[in-house]
Amino acid sequence: MSPQPRGTNRRTVLAAGAAATAAAGAAAAPAAAAEPAAGPAQADRPPATAQRPGRELRALLAEVDPDRIEADVRRLAAFGTRHTLSTQDDPDRGIGAARDWIHRRLRAHAAASGGRMTVDMQSYVQEPANRIPVPTRITNVLATLRGDTDPDRVYVVSGHYDSRASDVMDATSDAPGADDDASGVAVAMELARVLATRRTAATIVLAAVAGEEQGLYGAAHMAEQFRVRGTRVQGMFTNDIVGSSTADDGTRDPRTVRLFAEGVPTAETPGEANTRRSVGGENDSPARQLARFVRDVADNDATGMDVRVVYRRDRYLRGGDHIPFLERRFPAARFTEPAEDYAHQHQDVRVEDGKQYGDLPEFCDFGYIARVARVNLATVWTLAQAPGTPTGVGIVTSALTNDTELVWDRGTEPDLAGYEVVRRETTAAEWTHVEPVGDVTRHTVRASKDNLFFGVRAVNRAGHRSPVAFPLPRS
Ligand SMILES: [Zn+2]
């Protein structure tokens, strides 16, 4: 945090900025050594907007168990194949057996929730389409922890339980899919287990989805169900290929997870695009604010991880289950391991020239997956305890002035304490200043909106902060 006195005049803004940068640099001295670091790419850590984990969150994070994650990954890999087109009625092999096992495990976890966590199969028949030659039942398994005070505000963590071999249409060969993506499913399941005993203000959905390798079918169905019901999904994270910290050259980066977050929104309207071209904002999509929030709450000693935010929607030639959410205007991003080994994903299990190919559990690092689970847990737990992202946030442009007047709607959370205005230079990647402004819905900063970017976040009585909302021009 770098609280600023109220009424800062416009001449002091830049000087204060230098002080805040120096303070952040001092706090992060070991990470900011002159020698370039192998893993962490974001220089100023922690950010000015960082939220330190409290005792309750630390206790929750300590419950994440790498041994349980290992057991889940190994069990999922043992179904032989979990290809979306594989058998659905064999009790031992194929995607149907995996589906039923996930359902049973999540129900067992939910039993500890006193009825607040429910487990559902969300199912539909996909008619023939790209990579789906015959009508195929696609089933997502969802564990929903209903929020106490704001249940219609939802955060989603997912992994995909379908797998593939070298040929994406091969539904019978072994496709253990340990890293891609039993690892992500194990993250969602472990979160369900530890969250089942907790109460949150908003709702958390832990999801194992199918059809990803065939074309993101399961995630698209889930996102569409949220859309048609008018659910306020304020954050979604897919964990896809989070199983290993070892690159194909053998180097290890066990303390870094990548988070891919788009800039220009996938679903922006022509009007929104015009505004962006006029006054900027290509680095301020809801997905980017969500990614900054992850750095704020999960890049710290409690998770043991550096969150390396990557400013693109996904890797080259790849896509993931966050995309159907982005297409429906839900903020979403993708977690992935730091450097992939392509010999151990999308490959038939075989030995060639003495080299083992295939996505086998022996190439996973279960302690690493547990740390990725802690990053997800710190993120969704804080999101679900904090107020929702502010709405109706505008920057008043009715007249030419050298001030910045911000307006927003007051949230309805019973424990809402007030708001903070954040700002940064237009060339900075992360927010550099935080100004508490109290329980108001309008605030004027004595600095020019032409020279800086601003945002607004909500704070509750427990001190939890929401993600930042980026203002739209308002006349
Ligand atoms: Zn995948």
C-alpha cells in the first residue's frame, strides 16, 4: 500500500510516485537484484495494491495437500483414456468412468459443507461439429459453494478432465493426460475439499469440464448457462497444464506460474473500440484487472509463488477454456506452467530412440501443483470475501478541466466500508498509487485525467479489496 494524503495537488503526484516506487523496491529488494532473474518477470513486487494474506487465509492455504493432489492425478491417469469420444459406460476405462469418479469425490468433499456445497453434472448432447463426428454427451462436473450474502456473484476455477493422444480424434489409445489436464482438475478438486468447510460472501464454482481438446465444448456450455441465467461471473480461471515446472531442456522454474490475460477484450463492441482508440485502455480490460488482482493477493510467501502475468490471451497456436467466458464478457484468464515440455502432452505413450513420450504422472511435480492450487485458492477466497468489482465507474468528461472526477455506484454488500482510487502513469504496467476516499460515490483528484490512468476498488470492514474497475468516459 502507498496511501496518499487526500487533496494531493497535481504538482506532487509525480514526486509521490517516485517515493512509492522506491518503497516498493525496498520491500522487494531480494527479487529486484541487478542480475536478471530466471523466472519472475514483473520487477516491482509487491505491487502498491498488494493485499497481504491474513491469518484465516494462511490457515486455509496450509491445508492444501500435495499427497492428495498426487493421488487425484494418478487416479485420473489410470482411466486409460479420458477422450471426449471414448466410452461413457465402462466402469473402469474412458471418460464416463472418470466423470463418475470425479462426481463421487466432489460429493464426498461437499459432505463436510453442511449443505452449502452442492455437486452437479451439467450435461448436454453436442450435435456433430468440428472434431465431434457423432452426437456426443458432454458433461461438466461442478461443485458450487454458495455464498452467504451475495450468492449471485460467482467466481469459477476449472480444469478439463478430457484428454487426448497424438491424433485428436483417437478415442481408444491410452491418453493418460496427467499434466494436460488432470493437474488442473486436481487443483479444482483440492479447492473444493478445503473450501467445503468455509463460508464465503460470494459463490465459488469448482469445475471439471469436458470437450476441451475437441474445441472448448464443455466450458462453452458452462459459460452459456451462466449467461442465459444472468449470473454475475466476476472472475474465471482455467488451470490447464499446471503439472510440471520442468522445461523440455530440463531447466526447472518451480516457483513461477504463468497467467495469460488478454488486453483488448475479445467481446468489445464497436463503440467500446472507438472509446479505446480515443483515450486508451488496451491494457485495462477486465481480464487485466483480474490478473493484477491475482498478483496482489497470490504473489507472496504464503503461496510461495511468483505469478508471471503474460499480456496475451493465450500461447501461440493454443487456446483454452477461459475463451468462451471472454466471448460472453466475463473476466477470465489462464494459468499454465512456466515452460512446457511437448514430449509430455498431446503425445501417444511410447518410447522412441530411448526417449519416453506421453503425458504420464511420472513427469508431474506434485509440490508444484499444490503451489498452483494455493495461488488459485488465495485468489478465489479473497475475491469471494471481498466486495464485488465496482460498477458504473465513470470519469466525468462534461467539460475540459485539469482535474479528474470519478463517479461510481455504491455496492450493496452489508460490510462495505468504502472505496479506494488507484492510479498510475499511462506507461506503467501496474497501479502505483492507492488513495482511500471513504464511503462515497464521487471523488475528484487534483491531477489531469489526460496524463494518468485511474481506477476504483471497493473495501470492506475486514479490509478485503475488490478487483479494480477501469472507468469509462461519462459526459
Ligand atoms: Zn489442456
